[in-house]
Amino acid sequence: MDTRHMHYFMALAETLHFGRAAKLLHMTQPPFSRQIALIEQKLGVKLFERNSRHVTLTPAGKYFLDDCRTVISQFDAACRDVRLVASGMKGELRFGFMMHAAHSVVPRLVQRYSEIRPDVRLVLEERTPTEIDDMLVAGKLDAAVTFAPGYSPHLRTIHLAREKLRMIMRADHACANKRMIGPDDLCHERLIATPTSVAPTLRSAIASYFAAGGISPNFVLDPRLQHTIIKLVAEGLGVALIPESLCSMLDENLVSKPLRTAPTLDVVLCAPIASANPAVSALMDIAAQSSC
């Protein structure tokens, strides 16, 4: 039994006429009648009562008709869905992003993608930059928003934004009333920053900023997450340089100040060039359009 046999049965069950059912299936009546008899033989069940004038469904035939309709509907849906998945219109997309990108480019990307690909399930993964790099290589992410990588021939990247760093401190800090902060203002400050092992691009930008001013930075705490850094600054344990997109979420006891010749970081959307997921291309197209 296969779906072809189900269509034979359904044609007769719905017309209750051998001649009309055979015509619907572009068959002559004798071979069609043999197929119906073969179906009943395979099932070991009588599906139709027939005489020279009438064809009716048996109770078993009525039940089988309902089930056949369900199976055919599911089979048709499966055929439709597999084509949609292959075209990128349906399926799943594993999308990673840095925490601070959730306050800038990620909401807009997710919204626009969901509008044009409503049947693709977005699996959101908030990760550190190093975790994103590893997961892209391992095939555990289909695409991700992160800092611009170095030489990465295995990745396709699209520029999304350029973020400046700002200094955050407690509102009662000595520099809180300054209009702008320079490296010389921070030469004796206790600095809190994400370690190189977690966000090498960010840590390098901070270190280079101090080096350009001839200052040796005094890093005292190295938490992994930007939220933790903000909390530690609020407790008076030091100051920090963070992406400006995070400064809109500061508590009232914290202030942020622009930096002279502030370091900037490029934020990009990355996806493996060899990705086999057809749902990725639409996301990359959205990013490319927004970057124009």
C-alpha cells in the first residue's frame, strides 16, 4: 500500500461510481476496478458494498476514508515543507550574538528577518565573542553578530555598525563632571575589562587606547560579561570602557563620558561560506541592505 493506492480508494469513496472515479484518475474502468479489488485483498477488509446499480462504503471503508484523507494531507504538507526548507523559506536558523549587540543591531535584524521568513524558527544564542568564533567553526551556529574578525577566509562578513567605546564610572567619581575623558585622566584608575580570552578584539582596543597615550593600564578585574562589569563599576570597584550601546541601560548612580580619540569597533554579521543552511542567505541579504 502506498499513497497511489490511497488515491484510488479515495476517488471511488468520494464519487461512489467506478466509471467516474476511473475517469478522474485518467484510467479505464477495468484496471481501476482491479486496483480496488487489490486494495481490499491487501487489507483483508471489504471497503465497499457494490451491486449493479449502487456503490456504498462499508463502516470500515468510512473509517479508512477519514484516515486516508489525514495521511494524504500530511504527506502533501511534508512534500510542501521539504521544498520550503530547501528554499530557505522554512526551517531553523541558529543565530548567535554578543550581549551588547542586543542593545543595538540584533533587535532590528531579528524583526526584519521574522517579517520575511515567518516560518523559519530563530534559535537565539547570546554568547561571548570567543564562544561565537568557536561555534561558527564547529557548525553550532549558522550566523552571528560579533566584532569584525581578523583574516577569516572561511567566513562571509557584512558590516553592520561601528561602535565607539565610552568610559563609565560612578556619579560621585572625580571625573564625573568632565565633558570628555582622555588616557591621561585614567593613568591611576583601576580598570575593569573583559579578558582577552573572552573578547580579544575589545580588550586589544582598550589596551591600544592607553598605549597610544603612553599609559600603562591598571587592569584589576577581568569578568567575562559586560553586565557584570557595569555592576562592579556601580559598586565602586573601578571604571570601565564599554561599547556605547550599553550606556543607555546604566543605573542613575553611573555616568558615561565620551573619550578623546575614542577607540571604535566594527560590528559584523558572520556566516560560514560553506554553510548548508539555505535560511542564512535571507539574513545576509537583510544585513547587506541595511549596511548600504
